[in-house]
Amino acid sequence: MANLKQTSITGSSGTTSLLASGSSIVMPSMSGSVDSGTAAQMYVDITPTAGLTMKLTQAGSFGSQNSPYTCLGAWSIGGNMINSRTSTSGTGFSVDSLLTAGGNDGSAMNETEEYNGSSWSAGGALSISRWTQLTGTQNAAIAGGGATPTRLSCTEEYDGASWSTGGAMNYAHADGAFSGQQNAGAYFGGYIGGPSLGTCTEFYNGTAWSNGPATPSNTFGGQAQGSISATTLLLGGTSPSAPTYGASTCAIDFDGTSYNAMTSLLFCHAVGGGYGDSSDNMGVAGGCTHGSNGCKTEEWHGISWSLLPDVPNANRYLGGGGNINGSGAGIFGGGPVESVTQQFTKVLTNPFTYNSAVSSDSWSGATNMIQASRKPGGAGTQNAALSIGGSSIPAALNNTEEFDGSTWTAGGTLSIARCAGAGGGTQNAAFFAGGAVSPTKYANTEEYNGSSWSPGGAMITARTYAAGGGTQNAGLALGGYTPTVVSCIEEYNGSSWSTAGALSIARYGNIENAGTSQNDGVAVGGYPSSTTCASFEIWNGSSSTTGPNLVNCSANGQVELKVQMTL
């Protein structure tokens, strides 16, 4: 976690003081140099020219700061729809599982399309061509009412492949707001029957529609997110008359029986694209009035509306779906007739780029081992590690040493002194298999309980220089030397070894600590050739696949690298 350095603050007003009032905190503007004892300082600059900007001041060379850096999310252009359309609708709670059906491309449409996060594919066609309103998910949606332009009362239900007829609405609706699920939906207002707007609300139970309490105002082209008992309703337009069509920023909370005013939107989003998965987690983008396009994005988190980045292409008569969290949202279609998809994601851009070049910052010295050793086995983690056996020419070693992150202490003694075995597990539950005392190659396995070693099951193939990984009861040994180079893979269940498969490239002396899971191992580098020492393979528990080559050849190494940054 970043620590704030040089926090001396003077003054009692303006940007040089830290002011706390109620539930809001005004951060101070800071200046000055980085404290010499730290790598960097992060601070908030609220000077008029900066406009509330998070800034980083660095000391030393630890990489570079990425720019621009944002936590607000960003819009990008996704895959185009197969069929251009306007006056469309959408649903789905993730950008990789969106649905649209119907619309207008000069005439009423029945085409359905499904979005997987990058491209659209055709779904089952609506029985009745129309522009309509959708709610639900990609595999369980409902289309209520609509127009051809004649207003309709028909309902259709989607199962992920085809549409079937549902119960008819009590009124013919078009351009209302629709929330809920396939078996529990709520439809608000819209055009009722003919050219007039209405306030009627209807509930759907998966079979039939029933009347609900009327909305406080006429509404059309609005958005609704939530359930039939907890919906946030945005009115959109409130009048059928040009040029403004009663453009409204009004937001209303509906609890299933009554309506209550909420904090108003900052902008009108009539006929925009709505998204969200509940009444307290919803967003709306684009739209404006029925006579002009909009580009604004706003999201509701249950307390207030937040203004987010503008959409790249301002538009209206949009479909939308997704949510305000990590899985993202999308809006699509629009006027006059459009196929573009615009996606909104909130993946946190790391403000730093790690510089992997060799430097004095890469490794730091630690306490020496008790016994100098070559080719020992290894297990555990950085702060709870084991060094097992090894060689101190000309003798093989049977000692174990334990590391706590700062010092080494003596552990239990192996039954058989040997080097270049396969190790895995934790400091208090490890295994050590195979190894050699030239010219003998061993199949023996020993298990460690944190203080002493005991015999385990023998390997099928006696070998040395194999890579070990996994845990004491789910171990892994990759490759090795017998004295021929082998590719065989064996798995350990805590008592016996079994044949699991083979590496793509036979190797020995590949990097130790092949992984912490029996089903997620790696074979990196090794002998006997320059091709082998630069190669990389990934074991998934059933097969091995080749990964990208190393920049530099590696053999007889042992490393476990983890990089973590917390802000």
C-alpha cells in the first residue's frame, strides 16, 4: 500500500489544507521533491489547471509511468452488427453475452443477433417483425410489444436459440422501458395503442400480464434496470411533441408498488442505450432528445450519478446491455441506420511498466546458506523455503536447510545422500524424488514433515536432473536423465507414482520448481542442446504445449518469480 510522505500541511483554507466535511474529503495540492528514502510518491493535484489529477513522482529507475492513466474506464469500438438497425433494443448483463432483436432498417425487422464480446452471430428470428423492447439474458429473454409501426401487444420469449409466443399484453405498447427477467418483467409507459403516450405499467409472470401502478409521468424512450420490486426508471421523453419531446432528466425509484423521485441525471438520455444488473447498478449512454444525438455516459451506484467518458460516436435510438462492473457494457445500432458496437470497459490500467532490464534493482543479497551446495533440490516459497541435499565435491549431501526469508537453519537429514533430485511442496510438507550419486541414478522418494524425512513411493523411471513441482500429495516430475535424456512425466499421489504423459522436447537440467500445482507445470530450458535450453513448455495435467522461447538459454537453474504491486 502506498505511503504518503512529506505530509506537513500549513494554512487553513484553499488548496493547501486537508478539509473534511460530512461525507466528502477535499484532497490537498502537494508540491516538492520525492522523499529520498522512497521509490515514488502518488498525490492528487487539485490546482485549477490540473482539474483533480492523480500524479506520480518517481525516484530512481524502476520502469516508466504509463500515460494516460485512468480508473474511469474507456469506450472502444467493437464488432459491427450483421444487420444495421435503428430503434433497436438490447439486453444481457455482460458485454460478452449481449442480445438484440428486431429494429428498423427502413422497415420492421425480425433478425436476432448475439454478441460474444468481439463479434455478432445470428440467433433465431422473431416470429413478428417489429421494433420492440427486450429484458432478461442472452439465453432467457423476453420481447414485449413494439411497433411495425402499428403498436403491438404480442410477447415472445427467447431460449438462446429460438423465439416462442408468450402471453399478450393488456395494452399495445411501443418505446416503453422494460426491466426484470423472462418470468418476472415490468414494462413502463411508452406509446399506448396509437400516437398517445401513457402511464400504464404491466407485470409479466412468464405466462400472463397484469396491470401495475401507473408511472408519475408519461414516459417513452426511457430506460429501466432492476427487478419488478426494485427498478430504477429513467423517464427519457415525456411528450410526443417536437422539437424537445419533453426531454427529461428525471430518475424514479420503483419498489413494486410506489414511485419515488431520485437524484436527477445530469443529462437527458432519451432513446439512449441502458445497461446494468440491478436498480443500484445501472448506466446509460448516448441518447439526448428525439431530435439530437448525445455522447454522455452516466452511472448510478445507489447514491449518486457519476459522469464517465463520452462515447466515441454520439447517437440515439440505441440498444444496450452489460453492467457497470468489470465485465463491461455495450451500446449498438442507432440512427439513421447503424451497425456499430461501442464497448465500455473498466480494466484498471497499471500506472507502471516494469523494466526487466538487468540492473542493481533486480536482486538483493541475503544470508548465506550453512553448507555450500550445488545441484540441491528445492521446495516452498521465498519466506518458507527448503534446500534439499546437493553436492559438495566430491561428496553428495544428505542435509536439509530451511529459509525463513532472512536466515537459514538446519532441518532433517535425508535417508539417502544425493543431488539433482526433483523437489516440490511446502517447507512443512515436501517431497524429494530421484537424484544421483554418480554413477547411480535413484528412483527413491522421501517425504518431509517439517522436521524429518520418511520413505515414499518409488518413481517408475529412476532419473536425475528432473524438474519437480506440485505438492506432497499431488507431485510432478518432468523430464530428466537416466543416462539418456528422457521426456517422460510422472505424477505422485502421496504414496505412488504414475505415468502421466511426455514433454514435447526431451530435456534434463531444466529449471526446478516446475509449478505449485500438479495440473499447472512448466518445463523451462535445460540440456542437451541450444534449442532445448531456450525452449519453454506448459503442462496442464494431461498434455504439454510449447510456449514462447526464452530470451537467454537457461539450464540447471531454479527460480520462482512473483511481481505484485498494491496501490
